[in-house]
Amino acid sequence: MDSTTSGVLSYSRPLGVLCYDYVITFGQEVRCIWMRKKTGATVLYLFIRYVCLVSYCILPAVTYILTLNVEVR
């Protein structure tokens, strides 16, 4: 296994824990956040929570693609 593959795979465990956290707390999030009046704190909470998930999913893919481009040259 080369360093690129192991680097990308090293994201899988923390991503699994992050997704597990989202799944087990989603019901509580719906009840406490989505069903209430939207405030600045609500928007900030949702922004931080979901930007983290999206960035953690995209970062390994971008890193892998960029390392492939470097290896080809």
C-alpha cells in the first residue's frame, strides 16, 4: 500500500465516528434545532455541524486527486 492510499484511508475511522455521532444525535437535533424558531445561534450551529461533515468528506477526495496529478507528471 502506498502512502497516498494509506493517507486517504486514514480518514475512514474518524469519518465513521463522525457519521455515527450524526446518526445517533439526529433525532435530538430535529427536536431541539429544526422544530424551533430559527435564531442566529441555530444558523451558526447548523453551519458548523454540516460544514464539518462536508469538508471531511471532500478533503480526502481532493487530496487523493491532487496526489494522482503530481505522480503522473
